[in-house]
Amino acid sequence: MANLETKLIDVIGDRSAKVVASELGYKTVGDFLHHYPRRYVRRGELTNIAELREGEEATVLAKVHSVKSRRMANRKQVIVEVIIEDNNREKMSLTFFNQAWREKEMRIGRQGLFAGKIGTFKGARQLAHPELEWLPGDSDVEDAIESFADKYLPIYPATGKFPSWKIAKSLEIVLDSLDQVEDFLPETIREQYEFPNLFDAFKEVHRPTDIKRADLARARLTFDEAFLLQLTMLSQKREQAKIYTVARIPKEKGVLAEFDKSLPFQLTPGQISVSEEIFEDLLAEHPMHRLLQGEVGSGKTIVALRSALNVIDASAQVAFLAPTEVLAQQHYRTIKKQLGELATKGELGAPELAINVALLTGSMSQSEKRETQARIKSGEVDLVVGTHALLSEAVEFKDLGLVIVDEQHRFGVEQRDALRAKAKTPPHLLVMTATPIPRTVAITVFGDLDISTLSELPLGRTPITTHLVNALSKPNYLERAWQRIKEEVSAGHQAYVVAPRISAGNSEDIDMDFLFGTESKEMAAVTELAPELATGVLKGLRVAQLHGKQNSDEKEATMQAFSAKEIDVLVATTVIEVGVDVPNAALMVIEHAERFGYAQIHQLRGRVGRGSADSVCILMYSEPLSLAAKERLQTLREVSDGFVIAERDLALRGPGELLGAKQSGEAMLRFVDLQRDAWLIQIAHELAERLLAEHPDLVKAHLGRWVGSRTEFLKA
């Protein structure tokens, strides 16, 4: 008999175990049993063909509607073409190449499972050369009909080489060999929610005898995921609190006090409150692990800078890590500008409290890098802003007290750890994200971090008005959009035009991962659009371009010129998505807006509305639009609240794509839906807190065994 730790090879054999490992990544019985069905079907309940998406791997339950075969032009090969249909009489085609014998088995009305990648041919859905499995009961054997009559058939997430029914057959063998398994969930909890024990839950979810029991089994296993993840994250948080570090106690009248006095604006109540949370953390003798999230333009950078100055006032150094050179350079310029004379340490006439701010990026010359690295090692540099170049082995700090990571989801755990490892004692960690995080994601994916939120915009910021423009069917609207740019420039303002591609004809030139739709040869490209606008509808305006294939000096010079109002219109890719702060820019046009996701458009339009002028974002789109794209664009036109947009994005894409969270807790989630199961996650969170408080030794003794190999992603 097998238990959850038993290797699959000992249960299903070497050949099948290798397929499961290579296709699904499972090596033990316990891991494989956590590969849950996506849904169940009963005889007669055929797949809704209209809901199938092109490009997805799908398993379709349908019946044969018609079949015919024909010879290809060379007369040597035969193509069997089958039409299958669902209960709504929606149809799709199956194509089998050089399998003439298929025609005989394709009896009209026969039901089967057909698996493969959904494609289209002449506008109709198609499966080319699918894997198939006929359902018992469609044969002439009466007992087969009886055996299937009341059973639910599980449909599993599958791959092209390992369809759903083959997964089901392998799991049947595993279930038949499974011995009773120890249940970690307290009996009182099981009784309270009417959950089955773990052994019965596995049986019912994979081999349901009744749909209500299957639902209870799913609920039990969903709760397990949420509960175990909460225990894991909260346990890690407790372990972090035991790590000793140096309390960073700042001098009272230091550079932070001088900086605050020099600010030309008032800090918002939120900025003050969050800063106080961080300052309190920095006084502790265990490292801070805090996530700072906020609405676009809410002033996260000023909070981060005040935190850095607080640590510098405690005679320690600060590293500010940014994901791109454009963003690192922008932060460096912004910090130097905000500090003014306070960033002139070592220069003639510098104030006594002045500090040294440095920039370190990969594109700098070797001599520049070596000089900056030497100044960091000696302690001359108080605050260094940089890209991945900060992670180099050549970078050493005299006393690194605080690590600030901007756009944290673009960095892996290992990269953050590589920078923290450069400190003599564990440094404090402040990670920032401009993507507002729904609460369920916060306590699930970031359960090991304390979270601070900035939700209010600084005084003087104006709301951004968003318009939709059909670029093809409404040419007069398109013409008006370009006219608006000319009007804004005449009024003394500047504008952005965003295109999804750097240059035409080369898919490698796309600066973003397309989330929606398919690639189009007609998509706007920066290198073509910029000169076209400059010599056409925007003739007479100063038009420049910015994209990821320019060298660092070009990008830096372009951003400097745009900030200095020497450029009227900046035609760019998504390199301007975060961190770019030009208050004089009041208009943005986004070409092919249907190709961008919720968060990306919200981030892009956040580049305007940063000054006192009324600001506008024009979303240009081309038809036909999918229902999802229509809903997305309508929402972005009507909603400006980033937290609402984040909820919509979560529903559409899930936490992994939304926040780069596959490196974190989301890796454990197979059943949990962070929207649907919000109530359950909250219960699991509270129960985990209580269990850790009342029985910490029990949790410590058993957590690793309960969770198993799914803790590989966790690194303190």
C-alpha cells in the first residue's frame, strides 16, 4: 500500500511515472493527488463549444455529427474530417491525417472525449489530429452503459502529450493503492465545516460518487491550501522576527529633518502615517520586511526616500534597486532633485548634513563602475540607486542598513537575497509595488510581509479623464485625438504617444508580453510612428522616441530633454510604464489599447495627471474586439480607482501573472481562487494565527510534513 510520500514510480511503474514527472512535474503520490479536476461531466452534459478559446489545450466532451474522408492532391494521403457538436448544436471540426480507419469508428451520435489545442480554420474552431477516448456506454456492451450511467467523469488540466483521461487512469491506480492517510486538520474544524477526512476527500474529488460529496471534498482541499499556506507564511514571518539585526537609531537633527523643512509641498496624512510605521520598524532589533503599495502617483518614492534618510541618519547605507535603467535613472534624477543641496556631499559649499547619492547600472563603463564600487565599499556613498548591477559580486558595502526594491514583482527571491547578503548584519527590507494589491492576495501571497498602503493622491493632483477612440471606424475621432495633442502643446503642455512595438516586422521588437489577442502586422511601431507624426499630423512639434533598444545614453538624454520641456511629444513603448515623472505632461494617446492589460494601461496613464493641469488619456482600439477586451476598455474608461482595477485584473489573470507571484505563495494554490474564496482565506488566516499562538510547537513539528515539497518556493 502507498502513502503520500511514496514515489510514483513504485505505484504506477517507471514508464507512467516518467510521463507524469515530465508533463506535470509530480514525483510522489501526495503531489499527484493534488492535481485536481477542473470540472466534472455526466453523460449527456456536453462541453459548451462556444466557450472554447483558440490556443488553449482543451478536453471536449461532444458527439459525432458527421464524418467524411477525402484524398489529398497527391492521392496517397487521406484526410478524415469529423464534425462534432454540443447540446446547443454548436459545432467544431476534427481533422485526422492519414488515418482512414477513423471513419468507421465515427458513428453518428457517438460520444467521446477529444483533446488537443483549439485552433481555427476558415473562422471555425478546429482540433487537428486530436487524442480521443470513447465513453463507455457508446459500445454495444450493456453493462458498460450501466456502469457509466450514474458516474461523474473528472476533466483534468492536461497537456498535449498527456490528455485528461490518461491522467484519470493513472490516478485510479494511485487511489486503489492508497492506504489511510494521517489528517493534520483538527477534528473540531472538520466537524464545524462538515469537511470529510483527508483520505475521503482525495477519493471523492478524483472519483466522485455524488456531486455534493465532490463539492465538500473540493471545499476541504481548498481550505487545506489556504490554511497550510497561511501557516507557512505566518511561521516564516515569526522566524524572521527572531533574526537579530542592528537597530537603526537616527540622530534627531539630521538630513531627514532638513529635507522635510525644504519640501515645497505638504506630505499627505497617509505618507506621514506610513513613514511612522517604517521608522518604528527600523528601531527594532530584527529586520523589517515591509511591502509598500499605493495608487499610481500616491507618492511612494517620497516615503521610500524619507526611510532612506532615516537610515542614513543612523550612519548606515541604503541600496535602492530598480528593474530597468530608465527607472533607475529616473529615481536617481528625482532623488537628486528633491534633495537639492542635501545631495552635494563632497562638493564645494555643500551643507554639513549633505549626503552622497550614486548611480550604478550595467551600461556604465568599467572605469565608472569600479570608481562607484570603491566609493560604496569605503562608505563614501550613502545612497546608491541601481539596477541588477547592484547584485554583482564586485559590489561591497561598508554597512548596508536598508534595501529598497522598486517594482518588487520584477525581481526573484534569489535576487533580493543576493543584495541583502551584502550586509554585515541582516538589513531592513522595503519592497514597493505600484500595482495595488487586493486584500486576499496580500494575506496569501505576501503573508510573510507587513503591508503599508497609500491610497490618497498628493494635493494638487487632478483626475485623469479617459476616452475610447475606434481608430478604424471613427477617422474623425482619430483626427481629433491628434488635434488635442497640438492644442495641449499650444497651451504649454507635453504629451505621450504609446505604441506596443518598437519596429515593424520583427516580433522580437515587442517591449511587452501580449496578454490578449494575437500579434498583428499592422500594430503601431515607435520607429515608424514617430517620424510619421513628426512629418504629418504633428508637423511643427518637437517629436522624439524612446524604446528599449536604444542605448542607455540615448534613453537618458531623451528623458532629460523631455523633463526639461525640450520635447513636445514623446513616442514610446512601455518603458515609461512606471517611475517616469514629468508633471508638465497632460495628455497620453495609447495605440492598440486592446492589446494591453488592466494594470498596464492604468500604470501608463498614471504618467499624466502628475501636475495641476487637467489631464486626458485616449485609448485607441481596433475592431473586432473580444468580449473581454470590450469589458476591459469600458472599465478603464469609467474606473480610476487602482484597487478596483486590481480586483478586475485578478479575476482575469490570477495572482501569478498579476504580481509575478509564482515565486511566492501562489505556487501552492491549485484549488483556491483568490476572489471566490476570499471568505475562506480570511477564516484560514485567523485559524492559522490562533494555532500558531496556542500550539507553536505542534506547527513547527508537523508543518513541513503537512505541506511537503510545496514549500520549495519559500526562502527566508
